[in-house]
Amino acid sequence: MINIKQYELSNKVLIPSVGFGTWQIPNGEIAYESTKSALEAGYRHIDTAAAYGNEESVGKAIKDSLLKREDIFITSKLKAELKGYQVALDEFQRTIDNLGVDYLDLYLIHAPKPWGSNLDPLEFSVLNIESWKAFVKLYNDGLIRAIGVSNFKPEHIQPLIDATGFVPHVNQIYLCPGALQLETVDFAKKHNILIEAYSPFATGRLFKSDKIHEIAKKYNKDAGQLALRWSLQHGHLPLPKSITSARIASNLDIFDFEISASDMLEIDSIQIPR
């Protein structure tokens, strides 16, 4: 089994440096089998969300793996449209019931505003602050080992810090070659916030880049492995998703090579086709 390295969060909690993403994996057999395959391949970090609708199947796969609970890092998220103090407390309870666990390793506010809303995310700052206060309570009560946000930009995070004095441990954002999110990454570095990179393959568009394939061949790796290694070398935590056992396993084969500084710069400059 591949030995996955770990990052240390600002509160000293260790988090596996690669996670298995379950976005767009439907509840039921597909989510169950893919999560089971990920755990068998060596993943010890599973990322889900209430909005994904697959917490039950992910939780069942974790339970059936017979691995110790403390050996698996489980992340879930508060739905973007559900905000407020008591709402967050209630939704957290629903999530751990769905997963069949009694605590989470990481809980995130899924987005600064409801999906599809035309309003400025800052219009939701008061509600986000109330949700964040609930997160801090759950963290202080020992029900969550780390807390954070997702899809938040610096101007969305700062009000949470100003209101509570509590800096998120993690910000999970869309990040891949062609989408570097430099302002958000810089803010995270200054505040010791770990960046988790979802859609590290640009929702599949990465594989249309001839340059990515060309660089990958230099290291006897495929384009996906190159992109994941690139993310790691930037200090990010990638969350690759697949429902194919072979691909799930190959996405972990990224710890035996290092991309050169010049190739890192070239990957940084790549524009991914749309």
C-alpha cells in the first residue's frame, strides 16, 4: 500500500495529503464501491458533502472497510443554501447520522452563498458568521477535529475571522493548472490555511492539453498523475475523483517523482482548453 504523506493543519491535526473526492458520485452502489475501492487502494482521506447526496453510501463503505475510525479522515460540508447558527448545528447532526459516525475530522461551509444566487456573496456574511460560530462551538465541543470553508475568497473569509477570532483551518477551492487562484492562495498562506484543490483535473478538460501529456511523459507518468504531483508541490491537497478502480489506484502513484522547477513554471502557465 502506498504511504500517503500528511500535512499538519494550524491546530496540529494531521491530514492525509491526498483525498478521495466523491462529488458527482451518486448515492448507492456506485458511491459505495468507489469509496470501498479508494480505501482498498490506500486512501485514508474521504471527502463528501451533504449536497452530494451520497453520505450514507460513503459511510457504509467506511464502516464495511473494517478500518479503525481514527485511521480515516472524513470531511463533509454544510449545504450552501442552509445558513445560520441552529441550522448548522442541526445539519451537522444529520450529516454524522448519515455517515454513521460520532464525529467529523473536517467540516466545511460549502460556499459563501447559495448555488445559483445572483446576490453578492457578501450579502450572506451575517448568516455565514452565524454558521461559523456554530462550527466553532462544535469544534470546541470536540465533535469536529478541524473546521473550514469551501469556495470562499479572502473577502468572504475575513468577516468570519473578524467576528470570531477563529481562522479556518482549510479552504477547499477549484484549483488546477489553468486556474491558479493566486489571490486566495496568497491569503491562505498568510493565515496558515491549507488549500484543498477540488477538480484537480479541471473536470476532465486537463486531458485535452497536449503540453500536459508531453511533460508527463518525461516522468513516465500520465497527465492526471502529473497534475496531482503539481498540486502537491505547490503545497495544496488535491481531491481526485474517479469511479474506476484502476484510476482510483493510479491517482495515488504520485509520491515517487518530483517535477522540476522549470516544468512547474511551465505547468503554471498552461491554459486549459474549455
